[in-house]
Amino acid sequence: MTTHSDIFRIFASIITSKLEEMCIYNLSMWFYEQAVAVASLRNPKAKQWRNGRRNIFERMRSEIETSDKIIWVHAASLGEFEQGRPIIERLKELQPDVRILLTFFSPSGYEIRKNYSGADYIYYLPIDRASYARRFLDIVRPAAAVFIKYEFWHNYLTELRNRDIPTYVVSAIFRRDSIFFRPWGGAWRKALRSFTTLYVQKGYSQELLHELGFDNVVVAGDTRFDRVAAIARAARQIPTIERFKGSAPLFVAGSTWGPDEELLIELINDNPSIRFVVAPHEMNEERITKLINAIDGGAIRYTTCDESTDLSHKQVLILDTVGILSSVYGYADWSYIGGGFGVGIHNTLEAATFGLPIAFGPKYHKFKEACDMVDIGVATSIESSEELKAWFAPLRDDKMLLMNLRNKAKAYTEENCGATELITREILSKI
């Protein structure tokens, strides 16, 4: 899904290649703000974006205590928040007197996490105009600033550098074709010089940045590994899932879309002795009804179940609720992750941390952890129902093979933990 910030970066990248970079950058910010104002008359997301920033400086000034020691954490949207969440929570554990100020650019992050208890203050980030950046930092006075994965806002970064505020980007990924490595990317390269340390996910990003003269780059890995490890430790017992599974093996398909479900229907009907949980990414009533009607062995919705519901004659449980999928993986023997026939696969790490072999569609190459797991044999990309059945059959029939892959998946997630501790220790040492 294309976000507001994605659209802006494309727009800004084009125009700054030909004209005076910072002047045009700031002008494009103004035009972008006006465009959102016009769009908000018809587009609900644009309306949230605009309304959420209305009177924001007055609200911040009235709510933020001048005596607070604040660490500012910025996430573009919900996915970046999940990467930053382990850092936020570890900072609070190590130094409880620190106040966390969390900002989002996108409504899809802010509106879902505006009541997150781990942060003391949560706001939309005012758009990146120079005067706004100064006003924001005058009010917040952060002891440190942390940007999650990307969102390299020129004016905020420049103002942070001018004020000598320690600034970090974490879980970052850089690619050769990004604007930083283009001849016209001078202003964007300058923005990177504001960071005290750039924490990247892999060595290739470090090598690229070294080519630009950056020696303050640390390969720390991805903080999401720490997040999913914490999720696994805190996994809930779910009585309905326990009763549904019984003594049968369980296959969990998470965050599925229509094309994923088409393949899964054939797999389900070919394996009547296996229990399946299917968790659609969106609660589309038409798709859920179609899925239930297509299952030979019977299907039931999770939200219709209570303690008296007889689940013994149902092969499929449709997880038509949110917030429990990560715990449901803990009951599974195999997993399928949806999205690979659309914009890209969803979270594979939640399944891997429970030691599950994983299948998903072909659009996975932008996700390092998915590529890693394919390389070590823990995950498999499939493009048809025949390929899905060919992947599943040996894992169903060979218990030693299944156990070997489960151990590999678990080991992979455990070996990649630790980024959060490394990053938080440095941040706290500088404030």
C-alpha cells in the first residue's frame, strides 16, 4: 500500500534532480500540505492526516512538561512502529524516568496506536517545513531522536544537527538504486550526516554507506526479531484454539488474501485429517463466506464460538478477529503467510519464532528475513496449488524432516536477536 510519505518521496525525488534542491524541497512541502487539504474534502485518510495535525503545537505545548527528559521516536506508520516498539519498551525498562514522545506520519499508524501505553506522548509529525521543525523541537527539547527504518526529513534532521541532539536511524536498509547513491542525491546524502549512528540491518547497507564516506554505521540487525521473541514469551493460552486443535496437527495460515485462499482451499480439502486456522488479512464478509462454503470438512468462525460450541467436527477455524494471531502460531505445526500474490508478504517472523516451516507467494524478495529463510530451507515460495501441496506433503509425512526445519526456524530467530539491547545502550549513554 502506498503511503502519503511514499508519494511525497517520489515527487520530491523527481523535482530535486533538476532544480535548487532545498528551495524546491521546501516548496514541495508547502504544495503537498495544500494538496492534502484539498484531498481531505473527499478522502477519509487525508482528512485524518490533516485533522490530526490541527493545532498540534498548542496541544503539545499544553501537554508536555518542561522538566521532562524526552527521547523522541518517529515511525512512518504501523510497520515501522512494530520495529521501534522493542526500543521504546527497553528504554523505559532501563531508564524509567525517561519520557517517550512517539510521532507518526501516517494515519494508519497513529490511529491504531494513539493509545499505546508504552509512550508518554503520541502525536502526528508536523509536515517537514523549516519553521515547523524549529517549533517542534523548541517544545519537545529531546535529549535524543530515533527514526525507525527510514523517513529522512531534511528540516528536522538539519535542526537536530544544529542543536547537537544525538540522532539515530535504526533497522535501516539501503539499496544501490535509492536516491542517496544517485548523482542528484546530494541533499539526501547531506541529510544522512545528521545521524550520530546509522544502525542498519545488514552488511550490504554498511558497504554502500562506506562508499559515501560514512564510518558511523553499525550492523545491528532488525529489532523485529526482539519484538517477536517477546511476543513468543508472552503468548496467550486460547481455550477455543486448544479445543479446536485437540490432538490433531494444526496448520495456520496468517494474513491471507483472496489468491492465497484459493490455493489453501485445495490443500485443506486434500488433507481432511489436518486442522486449519485461516486468518484473513481483512474481514471481507464475501470472502469469508466463500471460504466457509468451499471447505468440505466444515468451517466455523472464531467469533461465533463460545465454551459450549462443538468444534470436534470442524476442519477449519476462520480467525475473524484481531490481536491473537501471534499466539495462535504457538499451537501450529506448519504455517502459510499471505500477501505474496499482492503487494508483498506479511510478517513471517511471528511464525518463525515458534519454529514453524513457512510457505508464501512469490513476492517476498524485498524482505530480508524471508530471503534468509528461503536460503536456509525454512521457508518456500510457491506460485500454485500444486507447488503448495508438493511443499506440504513431505513435511506432513516425515516427522524428522519437520523437526529439523522447526529447529532451524527457531534457531534463526534466536540468533538474530540483540539489536534492541545494542541500540538502547548507546542511546542512553549519550543523554
